[in-house]
Amino acid sequence: MPAGTRIGVLTGGGDCPGLNAVLRAVTRKGIAVHGHEIVGFRSGWQGPLEGNTMPLGLDAVEDILARGGTILGSSRTNPYKETDGVERIKRTLAEHEVDALIAIGGEDTLGVAERLTQDGVPVVGVPKTIDNDLDATDYTFGFDTAVHIATEAIDRLRTTAESHHRALVVEVMGRHAGWIALHAGLAGGANVILGPEKRFSVDQVCDWVQQRFERQYAPIIVVAEGAIPQDGEEVLQTGETDAFGHVRLGGVGTWLADELSRRTGKESRAVVLGHTQRGGTPTAYDRVLATRFGLHAVDAVSEGAFGKMVALRGTDIVRVPLAEATAKLKTVPLSRYAEAEVLFG
Amino acid sequence: MPAGTRIGVLTGGGDCPGLNAVLRAVTRKGIAVHGHEIVGFRSGWQGPLEGNTMPLGLDAVEDILARGGTILGSSRTNPYKETDGVERIKRTLAEHEVDALIAIGGEDTLGVAERLTQDGVPVVGVPKTIDNDLDATDYTFGFDTAVHIATEAIDRLRTTAESHHRALVVEVMGRHAGWIALHAGLAGGANVILGPEKRFSVDQVCDWVQQRFERQYAPIIVVAEGAIPQDGEEVLQTGETDAFGHVRLGGVGTWLADELSRRTGKESRAVVLGHTQRGGTPTAYDRVLATRFGLHAVDAVSEGAFGKMVALRGTDIVRVPLAEATAKLKTVPLSRYAEAEVLFG
Amino acid sequence: MPAGTRIGVLTGGGDCPGLNAVLRAVTRKGIAVHGHEIVGFRSGWQGPLEGNTMPLGLDAVEDILARGGTILGSSRTNPYKETDGVERIKRTLAEHEVDALIAIGGEDTLGVAERLTQDGVPVVGVPKTIDNDLDATDYTFGFDTAVHIATEAIDRLRTTAESHHRALVVEVMGRHAGWIALHAGLAGGANVILGPEKRFSVDQVCDWVQQRFERQYAPIIVVAEGAIPQDGEEVLQTGETDAFGHVRLGGVGTWLADELSRRTGKESRAVVLGHTQRGGTPTAYDRVLATRFGLHAVDAVSEGAFGKMVALRGTDIVRVPLAEATAKLKTVPLSRYAEAEVLFG
Amino acid sequence: MPAGTRIGVLTGGGDCPGLNAVLRAVTRKGIAVHGHEIVGFRSGWQGPLEGNTMPLGLDAVEDILARGGTILGSSRTNPYKETDGVERIKRTLAEHEVDALIAIGGEDTLGVAERLTQDGVPVVGVPKTIDNDLDATDYTFGFDTAVHIATEAIDRLRTTAESHHRALVVEVMGRHAGWIALHAGLAGGANVILGPEKRFSVDQVCDWVQQRFERQYAPIIVVAEGAIPQDGEEVLQTGETDAFGHVRLGGVGTWLADELSRRTGKESRAVVLGHTQRGGTPTAYDRVLATRFGLHAVDAVSEGAFGKMVALRGTDIVRVPLAEATAKLKTVPLSRYAEAEVLFG
């Protein structure tokens, strides 16, 4: 893309610490090095659908590196579920003289990016997921921040658990992958870690809990919101609506705390970290990763590498096909749970 | 009390950041200045009831200043509800040659301390409550830490609320007094603050929420767990057991989020901070206050000031009668809510 | 002051976490409750001298509560040292139709505010000092944040000191008053605390250090930058320019570390916290105090209480004459050092 | 190694957050899975030289995961510089019936481990360096914590720099490699980043600083302690002893601040983060990495993989020859500075 090209950028899906760091890097490098103009589209794919834009200049991104969320706003809008979605996007881009897009998002957003590229809209992707469950990159930004917040909570909960000889169940994010549970559990010294990859036995959990009490310590159980008990019990998940029309806060976590109280006779309590895990200032790790993703994404656009996504491999930022990025969910290998399990109890 | 006196110390009620700082100060000053020996009683009033002790020397308290919880453990045992409670305590003290007690706790623990002193067991009290609802002292340690944690959570939630144009309801501790809600709400720039001192109107809350959305920002509502809606709706509180035998996580907070979604049509979500508010390392403020309370409590014992409690007045540590300390709950004056309300919306 | 009055506000002297919280509270309450317009003057007294203003509306203060520093900028300019200073200020206020000022600052800024009020410019003061050395208020905002940062540093330094059996000297702010050293020292469990109020004996410090090493622990010495050794040694202070024209970093702290190494034979190192103590997001405590100061200052203006300053007494915000506020430096009473000293070694 | 084998473990060189996490993982897995006994040697190689040990059982490591430093203590003792060093170590191991060692340390410690293995003492290495300058591993634990602390400091310094229109120079660790400067600089949004890999031009730095001031913002300059100005000026480094016998605090950082003041006429100040960067609780990232290193190190011992070191490659823990690990310093590639440079000014 020649200097002077106008590049659009948008953030889709759930918010995630580091999105603003990507926007800043894209804008600064796009302007300073490549001579591009950067146009922000608001609220995910709604922006290019509806022509809702904001200019991104040096001043607009001056103070956003350390801020959580996204100054562009986000949404879960999918243009392929909207009437004439692709046409409307093409029309918007033409009107705003935008020649290429950078789409920052998770599986859904990147899936759209992939299809749009095939449909003639040149897009480069930047992977984003709190859950770290995208297969084509070693890590995604936002994950380290979520793990940091959950670990801090576990540190706090440990002293109160010990003082009251009480079990504490901490429910963390992770519908389909247990990365946050695994890493925060390891970092917080959890005595049990349960992820969605493998149904768990409540009896086994009770054993670890009892072992811990027998050693005169209090157990912390970290459970991903998507974890499922082995005996197939139907547990409503956090965020689902129950029979009374109420949005549920605490699914498997509160259920498990009740079970532990009942089965072990020891007082057990649940804490659901919820949205605190995805907000606020990103960790240094996530700021660096997000910044590097942004710098490399704008290079990819300049070099016309559309249909590609930036990704982390070891310490390098590489480009991978968008198709590959969204092909497969990256769940926690069972070997990683086994590695951690020697520290349980 | 002459040098060589053995002084017992215990921590009762819910745990609270700063308890260990009190224990350290009592032990170090008791030994170094007054030549006392310090005996720790475990698990609140269970300790003196059952003779369950641990020696507190310089090494035992070396590394505990910055740690949450209490190395003595705690409980809600009340000797006046136990058979021969007072006699058993007297017997334990005689056996261990302990001549006086320092009792660190809230309303219940200090109430016992007051009665025991009248019944011939010399006790000095140290006030402790996360909720800051003891009338005889300007502040109690643990409160600043709870406010700090809740404020940090609000800071995090703000960016996620803004990115998704969503209302977030944060339920904080405070059954009978709204101090944590008020201070964390002020510190976090909450757009609505609701405490238990005054029934709230959901319509009024909806107004503030709408105002906020109209200004193109997202609202944060901070609600104390004990807050009650005006129209007298029965809302189950966090920690209560529901009709199905499940311990409830999220009472008024989750209820209010549902109401807001329903009435305003804007997506609303609840976060319940729960036990994370009472654990972990105390803030510098709480460490200083707890340390000073400990230093002054051991002085009070040395000077035979039994039936008294140490308290903060302005910047001074003073002594007040235990009877006074437990006479009245310190709720938030309505004028303080009015002061904050100008910042709502 | 009637509704519609234009009120000016400025921040003078060194920056301090909480200044923006005051500006936000003044603006929001001034507009919403009193119907005032709020005009920000930039760079302390330079603003009214040179007519350098920025309008402060609801959007301008929307996102500043949690930010350190001051969006108005600051300076140490003193209008009484400028030609026709007072006249120029009066002219600026007339031009901008500003009828009253709120001046947020320390001893110097408030001293100017006091004189200006006498010279016919109606000013209300808001006290600000990291050092907590203003006599007319229990605490000033910024102080708790500085203590928090210093305490966190001490916590970090303790583990490295212990691992290497090494003494660590931490130099904190405090030219004339040792409040930060005292509170951070107490909160961090320092083994020696030295303030400017009383010359210290290096021999005595060595004794405490040796005691600590003999107990198989490593000593942390917290020293205010203004502390002075007893034998009258000339120690250059942090920030002063040395004989070679270099700005000095580390005065008494680095000197003391060298002395300790030399006299005790134990490896000693200094850390100078410097400007990290005055920046960044304010603690919850400081945000609440600053917010309340702002709310009450704008009330004071509305009620015409000029020549007054808002102040904290216990848990109340009161008004005190500016003359009183700047009459006397609030140093640490020697009794407070004595209270802490029982924890040394 | 069969069950029942006694394994020794030691920590050498400068302390580093995460050391205790390694010790805990080694101990827990060594005991629970392999049936080993774990013997801690105190103070680096001094321990095996002098037979200074402490038993490491489950209780000893219960509460250390989140603590900085090392419960074993550390030193820079090199057995190859001691008389009969190797013989003395062999004798100690024989006396304590220790069959293998795990040595946790940096270049020097691992160099000794390599030679000892060749001399018949079976050792497995665990890499440790704050500076991240070991070539055979993607990252070392401690580095993320150092970057986190430095980033937090930069965040704080930014608001004070802006309020006073002042340049702030932050000197961070890094004698030979600029990894901390680069990552903290990127994460903190530094306007200049200077590492030891390439001599810097003060004129160029002045240009970036001026650019920043012209855009009405304040510049933050992050400089590694080992950075060297281009014109070959002799700058004393932090920690070196000056002509007057004083240990220097602030080398290139304070020098550069003086130069910037002089050349640009803008007030410039230096902050030297010093030892605060290496102490205190490790980040979640470092706790996970250190724990995994520990788990894999004890496996390596069990499988007799001596002369090897555990290392991170992507997301995997692998084994590499110790010889390879210490062959080459991993400095920052110039391409990484170039990547960051587009964000300067």
C-alpha cells in the first residue's frame, strides 16, 4: 500500500486489556513510518456497516496505552448475519476512501475477516482473546492480565481461608479452555484446578480438599466457568438466564462450594471473579505483546499481506493465514493439567 | 501489671487485614518494653475456653506485619453461649498463668470482653471490623484495605462497561452500614451508591443510569449487600441459603442488575466482590493503624486499664470504655450520602 | 455567590496525587448544584497572571478522578514576586468575569491565597502537600499515596535484603517533616526510622542494624531526605547541585549506606525513591479526601467564605482561616518517633 | 535416580523473584512423585562447600510461592576459586548422602554447574536472571517482575512529568543487555529507550525530547544502567565506587538528566529504580514459569539428565546442555530497538 493510503481499524467481540495498545501502535507507526491515515471504526463490525468512524491521529492515541477497554467500543455484530452486510461494508470503505482494514478480535471477528478478504475486502487480523484459546499464536494479549487479576484474588483469598479453616472456590473465566484457571491456579498455588477440557470427579476434589485440611491448611479450588462435573449434573453457567428469568452469577463455582460443604462437612464458599478479569490497565506483558502486534499488523497491511493474522511464536511476531487461526480452538493439553496436578492437595 | 506478667491475646469474628499487625505490635512492645510474656489463644474465644495456645515470641511475629488474616485463627464462638464458659476461661488463664487478655474483634468479641471484665477477667479491647461500623472509633483497620480492593475493582470494571455501553452493578460488603459502598463509590467515581441506611428507589436508580447513558458514558452502580429496595421486595442476601438449600452468591446486586436490564433496556451485569474484600496484605494505612492499636493496647494492659478499648480520634489513639464501643452501630449519616449524591449520574 | 458566577480554580506547587479529584469535584458540584461556571487557570499562579485558561466542563473532568498529576499543570510562580502581580491577576479575573478563586496548593500557594484575599481577590484554599506538613488539617491528600508507594518499595526491598544478608537504606521524601518516613517505616516494618525533626546518631543506627543482623534478619532503614546526622556532617541533599554542577540524587540515604558499610562491615545499599512517590493514581483514601475537599471548597465559595481553607478534622471537613493554615509547619512530634522506636532493631 | 535419593538444591547469584517458587516445585514434586528427599544448601555454593544445609519438606515450602528472594539465601561464592572447592563439595554431598544437585542461578552459577558435572558431581541447572540475558531460554523468571515494577514506576512518573513540563530519565537494570529497558520502555510508552547494545547519541536523544515537548507532552527516557554515550564519555555506573570511596547511585541516568537540562534548557530529573526491581512478590507469569522450571528440573534429575538445564521454548519446557546455556550472552537484537524506535518522541 502506498503512502497516503487510508487504513481502517476496528475492535470486535468482548473487550480485553491491550486493545488500546494495539490501536496506538497501529496509528503511530501507520502515520510516522508508512505515511498512512488511520480511520477508527466504532463498535466492531457495526462501524464499517454503518459508516460510524472516528479519526485516529497522534493525539487521539496519546494517552491510551495503559487503559483497558477500547476507545473504539466493541460489539458482537456479524456482517454475514446482516442484510447486504458485505456490500454495505464495501460501500462504507469506498465512501471513506479506506483501502484496507485491520480487524482486532477473537474467533468470530477473525472468521469474518477471513471471509471478507475472500470476498474482496482486504483485511489483516490481530488476535485477541482473554481466554488464550486461539490456536495459531502462543499467547494472546489480555490473557496475562486476566491471570494476574485472578492470581491477586487467590492470594487474598488464601489468608481468609486459612484464618477460618474454610475451603474457597474461585470461579474464573474460560468456557471452552482452562488456560486462565491453569495459569492462575499455578501462580496462586491452588490446591485443585478444574478446566472444561476434562469432566471432573467431585469425589476426587473432596479427596484433595480433605488432604489439605488434614495437613492443617485451607484449600483453594480454582474452577473455569466451563468446567463440568463427571456425573453429568446440569449446572447453569454464569451469564445464563435461569428459570426465573434471572441472569445467573456463579455456575459451577457456587454449585461446587455447596457440594464441598455438604460432602466434607467443612465450610466452603465461592467467589466469582467475573468481569473484573477483563478490565483495567493491562500488565506490562500484555502492553508489549499488544504493541508489537499493532506494529506488525500495520507492516502487514503496507506489504499487502491480507488474509493474514499476526501471531506470537516464541519471542517472534510472525504472520499466519487467518484460516489457520480460526480453524481450531486451543484447549489446554491434558499433559499440562497432569503437570500441575502433582502440586494439588 | 508488673514485668513478667503473662498476657493473652486472641482474634475473634471475621478475619480482617491488619490483625497480624496488631499481634506483632503487642508482642514486640509487650516483650521489649514491658517485659511481659505473650500467649496467643487460637480461634477466638475457643482458645481460652479449650486451653488452645501458641507462644508469641519475636520470631513468631517477625514476618507477619504484611500478611492478611490472623496467625491465631478466628471463630465466632461466644463463651456466654457455652456451658460454664466464664469458669472455663478463668481456669485456662489460671493454668497458663495468664493475668490479662487483649481481645481483638468486632461488636460480638468486644461485647464478650466487656462482660468478662465485669465478671472478673481483665480484658483490654482492640476494635476490628471491615465494615467500619463501630461507633467509638473514627476508623477501624481493615476498612481502608476493603475500600482499596473495591476501588481497584471499580476502576477495572469502568473500562469494560464503557467498551460495551453496559451498566455494571458492584455489590460490596456492608450488611448494616454502607461505609465501604460510600468510600469505594466515591473513590471509584461510581454513578450511583446505595447503602443499607435508606431504602432506595429503583426508579431513581434508573434515572441516574439513563442520565449517564445519555451523556455517552457507562454507569457503575455500587451497592452494599445490605441495601434494600424501597418497594419492600424480598431480596435474598449473599451468604443466605435459598429455598433449594444453596448458599446465595449475589443478593441485591444481581437482583438490581436484572431490574436495570428490564426497565432501561440496557444490558446490565453484576459483580459480587465477596471474600476478596477481606483478605490479603493490608494497605499502609491499615498497617499503621493496626500497629498503633497494638502498641497502645499493651500499654493499656500494663497500666491496668481494663474494660477499655483503644480507639482512633483524629490522629490520636485514645481509650474508651468497652461499653461505649459496643453500644451503638455507626451507620453512614444521610448527610454523607447527600454529599456524594451530587456526583451521581 | 449567585448561580451563574464564574469561579476560577488553579493548582500550585509540586504535583500530588488527588489534584485532579479536587478539580473534578469542584467542577461537578459547581455546575450541578450551584449553577456556577468553572474556569481552570493553567500552571499555578501563572494562569491568572497571564490569562492562561481552560474551560472546565463535565466532559473535561469525566475521566480524571483516578489520574495523578493535574490537568491544569502547575508551577511555583509567586505573584508577589512579579511586577504588578496582584493588579495583573485582578485584570485577568475581570476580563474573564471570574468572581472568585479556588487555590489548591501547599504553604506557598496558600500564603499567596491569604494575601490576595486581603488585597481584595476572594480566594478559598484547598490544602495539598505530599509531606503532610500543614498544621491546620489532620491529613492532606497525596500523603497516603506517597506512603503506599514507599511501603510497597520497602516490602520489595525486604526480600532482597534478607536473601543477601544486606542492609538497605530507603530515602523517602520529607525535607522538613518526617511523616512519610514515619508512616511508611511503620507500615513496612522498618528497623530504623529517621526524620528531620531530630538529628540522628550514626552509632545508634549501627546498634539497631547490628541487633537486627544478630537476630539473623536483614535491616531496612527508612530515612527522610531532610534527616541530619548528629555530628553535624554536611550532607548534600537529593535535588541539590554539587560542586561539579551535577544534580544530586541521594543525599543522606547514600551517605548513610556508605557509613553503615564502613562501620559495621556489612554490605549496605541505598535506594532513593524520588519522584515515584508523587505520581500515578491516588489511593482510594486520597481520592475520597480530595473529592470531599473539592465538594466543600465550592460550597465555601458559594457561601462567600473567603480567606478560608477546607481541612480534615477527624472525619469531618471543616473550614479554617488561611492565616492559621500557613502559620506553622506540622512536624512529627517526638512522641510519635518514640512510639515507633520500640519496634526498631 | 531411584526413589529415596537425596537431592540437593541451591540458589546462587543475585536474588530474583521466583526462586522460592522453584524451590517449592522441586520439593513438592521431588517428594510426592519421585519419593526423593530434598536438602537445601544455604547461600549458593557456600552451602555445599561448608555443609550448611536446611531440610526442605512440605511445610518448609508451604508458604513461599508468592514470596520474593530465596529462603536458602544466596551468594556469589565460586567453588573453583576456593581451595579444594570441588573436593569439599564432594565431601559434603557424601556426608549428607546427597546424590545430585539442582543449581538455580545465572551465568556464573550455571558455569560452575557445568564444570562440576564434568568433574563428577551430577548437576541439573535452572536458569535465573532478572536481566533475561541467557541465550538458551526464551525467558527467565524474574524478568517479567522487573519489567512490571519498572513499568509501574514509569506510569507514575508520567503524570508528574506532564504536570511540571519536565523530562524524566528512568535508570533501570541491565549492565550488558537492555531487555528490561526495552520491555518496560515499550510497556510504559517511553519516548526514548537506551540499552547497552549500541552507544547512544545525546544529540539524538535531545531531538526526541524536543519533539515531545513540541507536541506539548513531557518525555520519559528509559535507560539501562549499562548504556554508554557515543562520544565515549566515562560515566560511573550505579554500584561502582567513586573517587571519594562512595558507592555510586545513578550512573548514566543522572548524567543524562544533567546533560538534557543543560542542552535543552528543560528541567530534567533522574530516578534510579535500583534494588526495588528485584524484590517482592513475583508476577503470575514468573510464578508459573518458575514453578514449571522446578517441576521439570526434578524430572531431569530423576531421569539422570545431568549437565542439562531446563529452558523455555515457546510454551514448552525443554532441556538444553549447560554448556550451551552459558556460551553466549543474549543481548537485545538491534532490530528490536528499531521496532520500538518508531514510537519514540
